[in-house]
Amino acid sequence: MSATDLTPVERQSVLRTLRSPRLLKTELLAGLVVSLALIPEVIAFSIIAGVDPRVGIFASFTMSIVIAFTGGRPAMISAAAGAVALVVAPLVRSHGVDYLLAAVILAGILQVLLAVLGVAKLMRFIPRQVMIGFVNALAILIFLSQMPELIDVPWAVYPLTALGLAIIYFFPKLTRAIPAPLVAIVVLTLITVLVKVAVPTVGDKGELPDSLPTFLIPDIPWTFETLQVIFPYALAVAFVGLLESLLTAKLVDDITDTGSNKTRESWGQGAANIVTGFFGGICGCAMIGQTMIGVKASGGRTRISTAFAGIFMLLLSVVLGDVVAQIPMAALVAVMIFVSLTTFNWHSIRPSTLKMMPQSETTVMAVTVIFTVATNNLAIGVGLGVLSAMVLFANRVAHFVTVTRSVTGGVDGQVAIYTVNGQLFFASSNDLYTQFDYAQDPKQIIIDMSGSHVWDASTSAALDSVIDKYAKYGKQVSIRGLNETSLVMRDRLGGKLGD
């Protein structure tokens, strides 16, 4: 049975992959390609955080190995990431690496606790347009991150990058037996070595490790004062890491047409960070660019590719460091540019799509993209995207509430009937108070709510205000037609929210 005959779920099976030389080769090569792309990225993130590059490489090794067993999303790559490196950089500058390692361990513990509390279930509240904005912003950030490698560099970098992109794009048309990114890396490395082309290489990024990571306990005072120092950073790392990991997991779900266990992924990330902290590594989370290289560009589908991404990276760094150091950055830039171009959702910005899409939906996507790119922080961009979606949704739903007035009965027995239709919550019920003619209405008022639903305390308080206002005019109000849920809330809160 060929790989194309398997269902997406079967492709994720480790046992089936181990029994199939073809599938196993795909997983191992995917891990190799990812490891080659990881090394310069991790070194760069280590520099951002203010730590030795070996700290980032050790972290990527332990993160990949642990998450391969504990994670809930097969084939997703977790390693030292830029998002969390930015968070902990001030801590490293002010207190040093040992405090960083303690913060990493605490962040992992917090992620496990958040998983137990069910934080992964909040993913269902992230709208589709926020996800699209997240993906598009990610693609832009990946592309922009490669620009320093293309500015003020030897002229040979440009034709090498173009050749790398051509290989990655056209080689799969010949065969998919070998990942195109790996072919590009090998070909460009051979060209630069044999022709002796002087271009920036991986070795220029920093020193690679020459030994394996060892178990250690952070050398810090285990006091409440220390906890006060590291807790804010640990909490930020826990939230940013989980958000980026869960969003990446959802993206991989869509690409592979398979599901994943988000709760397991949450505590798995925590376990990986705890282990990483005790082995001298910086904090990490899912790496979206490298995950796309492994899943989309190289065909990885199982935990095997994740584990071997870490194993290959450490072996390449420790055993073949001199060889890896010769890889031209142009080859990796070509891989990352290809990933950014294929990750971007081009359909979302087509004129026909924008014309068809509600303006509020386009606004949500734009907010997510703009703030993610502007702050270089996926957590901020996604958070503001969700917030804008909530505000726009509440504003849109609020306009669906209508109040109509009619008067029945004779001159002495008139009754004003107000019919309320729509969903009543804080955004729509705030205007409810202004919809009644308090002074001109007769002595009896009926509010018919059979076409509405009471969602929150704000609506109950608004109804109390209406009743109190009529009472000042000596008029009586009765409410009818509440459905069962609304009636329970009204009975519980009615008349009890005022002074």
C-alpha cells in the first residue's frame, strides 16, 4: 500500500510508519530538513534572549524529544522560539541565566496547571478570521525575518537564493522521494564549498555545542523574593507559549485533515519546558515556520519527524558541527521564503473575497495582521483580533433588538404593550431603558418578551430600571412571555441588583 492510499489518520500512526520503509524515510528526512532549518533560527533566538547559542540548541533538543511523546499534535515542531525569547530577555539581562532556567521550569508547571484547568477549550472562541489573520501575519513575519540575510550581503547571495527557491518549487515535479528543501540545502552547500563562494554561513551565526546537555538545578536562592522575580516572566511565557502552540496545532489540523488533543498538547508543552529548564535550555513552544517545513514542505506526519528533528539537530551540531557550519544562509533563506509564500492565505485578500466578506470580518483579520506584525508578538495580535471580533459581534447583534409599542383598551382601561424581540445582553440591553414612553403611557404597562432571551445581569438590571422609572409615575409594569432560562435568571436577579 502506498502513502497515497492511506487515510490522514493512518498516516499519523507511528507503528504503521515504522513498518513502512517509504513512510519512515519521509519522516526521517522531514526531521533532517527541520533540524537544518532550526539551527540558525535557534541561534538567532538565543542571541535575542541574551544567552549562549548552546542554551537554545539544548532547549530545542529536549523540547523536541519530550513533546514527541507528550504532545497532542503529531508532527508539530517545538523548540526555542522567538516569541518566548522576547519575553525572557529582560530577565536574563537583570538576573542572569540561572534565573531564566528557574522561570522556564515554573512556566512549564504553570502550563500543566492551565491544561488541567481546561485552557485549551478556549480555542473554540477564536474566530475563523482571527485564525486567517494569524496565519497571514505569521507568513509576513517569516518573510520579514529573512530580510536581514538579504541586505548588505555579497552579491552571490541573491542568485543562490533564487536557485534555492527554484529547486524547492520545481524539484517536487520530478520526484517527491526526497524533500525539495533538503535538495536545495545540499546543492547550494556543494556550490559554495566547491566554487569557494564567500557568503554568510550557519557558522557565522554562533558557536555550535561540542557536548550533550547535562542535568542541573538552577543556582538561585529558593525564596519568596526569587519567586516574585521570576513569576511574571514565567506566567507570560506560559500564556504566549500555549497560545502559539495551540494555534499552530489547529493550523496543522487543517493542513493534515486530522484532529489533535489540545489539552494533551497544553500539558505536554509544560512537561517539555520543565525538562528543558533542568537541562539548561531556554523556554520554548511550537515553532510555526519549522512546523510548516516539516509538515507542508517535507511531508512529515508523525511524532517520528518531531523526535528526529531534535536528535538530528544535536547530532549535527555536536558531531558534524564543522559541516553544518558550511551551509550557506541563502539556502535556509530560500526555504523560509518558500514557507512564507505557501503559508499565506492568498484567497483571503482576493478582491472577490474582500467584496463578498462582511466588512466586520475583514476588519478582524486586518487588526490581527497589523498588530501581530507591528508588535512582532503573535499573542498580542491574536488577543486584539479576538477582542475586536467580540466588540464588532456585540455591536452587530445589539442592532437586532427591536421594541414596538401598541395601546389597547378604552380611555379608562388603556394598556400599553411593548413587544421586545432579540437577544438581550450588555450591549443590547443598555439602550432598552430609553425605548419606553414613561410620561405618556397609561397606568398599566405590559412588556412582552416572548420573542427575546435574557442572557445576563445587565438585562435584568435594565428591566429593574424600567420598572422603577414607571413606579415614579405611579404606573404598574408586568413582564410576560419569558422563556424558561430567562425566567430563572429574572427570578434570581430581579429587584436585587440595585442599592
